[in-house]
Amino acid sequence: MTPIKVVVTGAAGQIGYQILFRLAQGEVFGPNQPIILQLLELEQAMGALQGVVMELQDCAFPLLQGVVYTSDLKTAFDGANYAFLVGSVPRKAGMERSDLLAINASIFIDQGRALNQYASDDVRTLVVGNPCNTNCMIASATASDIPKEQFFAMTMLDEKRARSQLAERLNVHHRDIECIIYGNHSSTLFPDYWHSTYKGKLVVDLVNDPAWLEGAFIENVQQRGAKIIQARGASSAGSAANAALDTMRLIVNGSDTPFSVAIHANGQYGATKGLFFSMPCLSKNGILTPIDHIVHNAMARKRIEITIAELESERNIVISRGFMNA
Ligand code: NAX
């Protein structure tokens, strides 16, 4: 079988370290699919990345046909079939949100351009690096020859957080809970508990505590990342990598149950065309179909409007700084 080429950016970082070994083991693309990893890092992280590559070699993974590691965009994206865009610049103390957006905008413009020029035409790209919805929008807008349907931003970690919170509350197993995330991967995200189910039954009826659902539950999901930083002294890595691998696996292998992922919006749920907005999607043969007919009540609508407004404000900043056309 011809090996597939999989790009991981930010490969020497925390999430990169958690992703690479599982990719090389065949978790996403299956036990028969040979794989070449193409790892992109900043020049200053090349030493650390070399150490990771040595570890990959020491695993002697049967499916791993090669590892390319580089700080050169052309080398990294050459012929890529799949890309995990993980590397980005985190917010530092005193940094304005608009500055953070601007720094990351230039990274995702460069990577969008490299995808356009060097990757395979059918490349599927999952953006993890924050602010992931807007970074994804920028990369996709720059890679103008690649269909927008081949770009995705990750909200699977938020979905899993929501499902496990609800499972804990109901004292049931999280595998039987469905809960979709709408909007931005940020503190405005909306975990739609109104349509959430446990074995087909509505969670709102089972929990029977509207104040908890609208209050602590939503807040716990929105603030979970911050709580992990507080407890661990570092942001989520194992769970983030796990969610990234799961998302790509569902994109590649299909899913006839809905899952959360931010895709190029076309007006669904009021999300302005062009934003990358998380909503329920099904997947078949690498193509996602959004489920666009869920009817939300006034409380849910208000939450959805807030997260759309935040995505729009991020887009306005990017446009006003000249990184994207209106
Ligand atoms: P780390 O700081 O550990 O690693 C990031 C790596 O990216 C670093 O090694 C850095 O050298 C590299 N990098 C920076 N700019 C680069 C560029 N232009 N090209 C190539 N590499 C570059 O962060 P980590 O914990 O791995 O998190 C990575 C990103 O995921 C962050 O933006 C983080 O905010 C985001 N997350 C997104 C989540 C989501 O659900 N969408 C959840 C987890 C995580 O917070």
C-alpha cells in the first residue's frame, strides 16, 4: 500500500508529543496503512524535535515508513494527504487578544499558502492551534485552491468534556451520552444540553435541574481548560491529542452519529457564511455533512448568538489588520 503523508505542526510541543506515537501506531488510518510523518517546528525547537524523532525510531513502528522533520514549509507540506495544524503562539501576560490573533494570523497564512502550493489536492486539514476556528478560517481563505470543505477546526475536546460532565452527574457511562458543541472553541462555546441524550432519552428530563444545566454545567465545560492549567500547571495535552486523533478518524472513516467539529459555515444556525462554526456533522468518505435542522429555543439561541458574535469580532480584527479580505 502507498504510504500516506501526514503533517503535524508544532510537533515538539505537548500535544504533538501525544499525537505522533499514536499516529505512527495506526490509530487513525488503520492497521494496514503505512505512514510518513512530516513534522514542522520552529528553528529553535529543532533540537527537541530531533529527540522526539529518535524516540519514534526507537519504537520501530511497523507502519512508519519515514519521518521528515523540518522548519521549512515546503518540505513539511510536500505531497501531504492530511495535516494537523497544532503549532501556534500562546497568549502571554499583557498581550492583547487582537495581537494574539494577528501573530497567529501570519502563521496560518503561511501554512495555508504552503498547503495550497505543496499538499495533495485532497488534503484534509484539522486545525487545533488556538484560536482554532479563526486560524482555520485564515488558512482556508489563503489556500484558495483547496475546497473549504477540507478544513476543520477542533471542538471534539469540548464535546468530550460536556459528555463526561453529564455522565458524571447522571452516574452513567459517557459513551451513551450525546452532546454537541456549537460555535467557537472558547469560553463562549455552547454545549447544547437541550438536545443532549442518554440512550436516546433527553438529558434535560433525566437531570431535572435546569439551574445546574444552564449554570454550572455550561461553565464547567467552558472553563475546563483553565481548570486543567490551574491543576496541572500546563494546558491539556493528552486529552487534546486524543480529541484531535478522534476527529480525524471520524473524518477519514465516517460516522453516522453526529459529532462536533467546526466547519465552514454557510448560514446554518445564523452563523455568517465564511466563519468556522462548530455544529453537528455526519461524515462519509472524507466529506462532512452538517446537520442543519435542529431547532433551538430562545435560551439556546441567545447562547449561539453570543458565540457567533465572538467569531465575527475575531474575523473583523483579522480583516481590519489586513490579514484577510472582507
Ligand atoms: P506547546 O506550546 O507545547 O507546543 C506548541 C509548539 O508549536 C511549540 O513546540 C512551538 O515551537 C510550535 N510552533 C509555534 N509556532 C509554530 C510555527 N509557526 N510552525 C511550527 N511550529 C510552531 O503547545 P500545546 O500544548 O502543544 O498546544 C498547541 C496548541 O493547541 C495551542 O495553540 C493550544 O492553545 C491549542 N489547544 C487547542 C485545543 C482545542 O480544543 N482546539 C485544546 C488544547 C490546546 O489548548
